[in-house]
Amino acid sequence: MQLVYFETIRADHAQDDVHAAVVAEMRSLAESIDGFTRWRDVDDGLLYWGVVMFETEAGALEWRDHPDHARINSEQSRGQLYTAFQVLAFEGVRANSYGND
């Protein structure tokens, strides 16, 4: 299991509609990748963070390296929309679950 944590900070709410479109497009791309399992996110004021999970590292790398990912996460988005951006990747060590998700 591969978990990717992402976090952005917007300067203000002036471009919330652009941010929402970026998020929707990035999520749609992640969901199209083989091995995608989950997307969870929180929009907390100007802070937006979340996790995306893939069954394998290969799926996470495919998402990261996809040409549309680079286009969506372009310098225009980073420079004009977000004042800060962070991504961390984690590999699952063990899993335990109960019930349905």
C-alpha cells in the first residue's frame, strides 16, 4: 500500500473556484490509475490537505509521473494559486481493518 499525503496553502479565497477545479481534476486523474483505492481530503480555510492511496508504489508513481499531473500541478497553479505546497509518500508496513469502509 502506498499513501501520498499532500498539503497546500492558498494566499486568500479569491481563487477558491480555481482551487476546486484543480482538486477535482487531480482526483479524477488519481481515480483513473490502476490500483487507486482511496482519496480523502479536508479544506480547512486556506489550508487544504489530504491523502490518496494506491495498492502499489507503481500506481502512485504512475499518478505522479502522468503528463496530466504535471499539467494540473503546473507552475501557474503553484505560483498563483498556492503559497505553499508539500507532498510526502509513505509505504504501508502493516494493515488491519474491521467492517466496511
